[in-house]
Amino acid sequence: MRLRQLRLVSFKNHPKARYEFQGDLLAFCGRNGVGKTNLLDAIHILCMCKSYFVHQESQIIHHEDDFYSVYGKVELETEHEVGCLYKRGQGKTFQFDKVPYERLADHIGKMPVVFIAPGDINLIYEGSEERRRFMDMILSQTDSTYLRELMSYQRALEQRNRQLKIFNEKGFVDTPLLESLNQQLIRPSAYLFRQRKTFIKSFLPAFKNHHSILTQEEEEAGLKYTSDLENASMEELLQQNASADLDLGRTSHGLHKDDLQFTLRNFPLKKYGSQGQIKTFLIALKLAQFDFLEQKTGVKPFLLLDDIFEKLDEYRAERLIQMVAQDHFGQIFITDTHKQRVETIFSQIGRKAEIFVLE
């Protein structure tokens, strides 16, 4: 899979832009604030139908314009055009070869992508929601049933929580209604739990391998999946916590509380890891994500590396580039504030990057 052209209109701080790509190693260089990361985000939108950073579509539009558009020409087995158009008050249209999708979910997985950005540190320091999102983003690109069941679970959870709050405020419980909501939550949970467990089992060896290469086996990294469903079914959890849920006005236990535990030398990474160690851990996670996506889809994902050399020492930065510049990886897009640094790092491994300087 190769992206050969990227066209933007009214996209963030790019009123209008067009890029043609020839090679596999592409770099956007320039000072902070010129829109390097936004170009990577545009590629992410073409793959995942949504921004990696922004949840509200209107915030993507350039200044006071009425719309934004992102179009790209991508080589799969043949060349295709993929595009996203968002208009204020009308919503988003996503097209593949100029044919609009009825559901955005139908595009997910067709163009797999891995994004490594400074904000990924939230995976370590923020709550379990960030780590579940990490799992869900990977599995949704490889399993359409998982995506569908995940959306069903999330809708059912939202409905149940809303109703629990009403019951709590009124001091009255509609038992048949609550049981109906329970069943909607129970139905998709077993499949989602099973897929997450299977995913971690196959993901862990690749993660450890990448981490070992980056650190030259100096640091033992660990990754463990934890879930309430390890000890009880979703139905049992809802029954056991029925009173607590009514008192709290929300669903206190279940699949939506799943988490990943990150360790370094058997100690919690969040508590004992240095900035460099945490960055290395995150990069190993994302490279393992690349391996998993390629294995499941048969397509080498786009690898988007945003400001990757910050907080990495020179040795680890060179190790990383040596890894990703191999034929194992596909097309790689990098941002950096220093053009010379990009040129130097790639010249040291005998590769040349196609560099675009943004003013």
C-alpha cells in the first residue's frame, strides 16, 4: 500500500495544499506550528475516517470556512481515490473511488495505519479508557464483527447508564426495562472479551521482540490484560452489582473497565519509567501494532511518526530508524523540526528520505 498524492482544502492551518509522493520514506520538516502534524492527521483521516487528535469535526475546518476536504490517491492492488468531505450543518461524507460509504465503519481496515505521536504518553499516564481505545483501534481494523459488537456494547452501556441515573433520581426501578438493557449489554460482551484476550496473547511476543531490539535486551518489558470478566460473566457481574449500580447511577463493573498493565523489570512503568524508557515502551507497542495489522490484513500499514526523535537519545533514535527503514515496513511518514537531523539519521543507515520543507 502506497499513498501517492494528498490534497487538502481548508484543513486546519492548510487553506490549500497538494503533495505528490514517490518513495517509501517521507519527511515533513519545519518549525513548530507550520502544520507538519496536521499532514499526518490528514492521512490518518483517510485511513480511519476520523482525526487522531480532534473529536469535534468543526474544529478541523480552517478558520471560518464552511467545510474541509481531504483526498488521496492510494495504491492497493491498483490505484484508488479516497476522500473525506465535511460541511458545517451537513456532516461528513466519505468516498472510495467517488462512491460514498453508507457506513463509515465499512472503510475501517481497508487502509491500516499506525500513528506514533507525543500524545501517546497518555496511554501510560491517563485512565484505562486510553488503553482500551488502543486495543479497540487495532481490533476494529482487523475484525469488522469486533467493531460492530463494540459499537453495540457502547450504545447499550450509554443507555443503561442513562436509565440507572433516572432510576436513582426517581427512587423507582422499572425491572423489565432494566433487564432488557442488561441483555443488550450481555450479548456482545463475551465476543469482545474473547477477542481481546486472543489479541494480547498474539500481540505480546511481537511487542517484547521490538522492545528487546530497541533496548538491546537491557530492560524486561511486560504487558498484561486485566478484566472483570476473568472471574465472572457479564450477566453475573450485573447481578452481583445491581444494588451498587442503582446507588451509583452507572454500571460499575464490566468490559468497559478492562485495562492493560505496563511494567518494566516487573515494576509499574508509570511509576518507575524514565522519559526515554516510556517513549521506547510506546514505540515498541506501536511497532507490534504494525505487525499485528499486517498479519491480519495482509497489507503493510502506513507508519506515521510524529516528532519521534524528541526525548529519544541518539542511539535509540538510530536503532528505531534502522528497524523501520527495513523492507519489513511499508511507507513511512515522519515529522521533525530539523531537516538536517533527518538527513543525518537516514544517511547513517544508507537510506535517503524524500523531504518536504514547510514554511
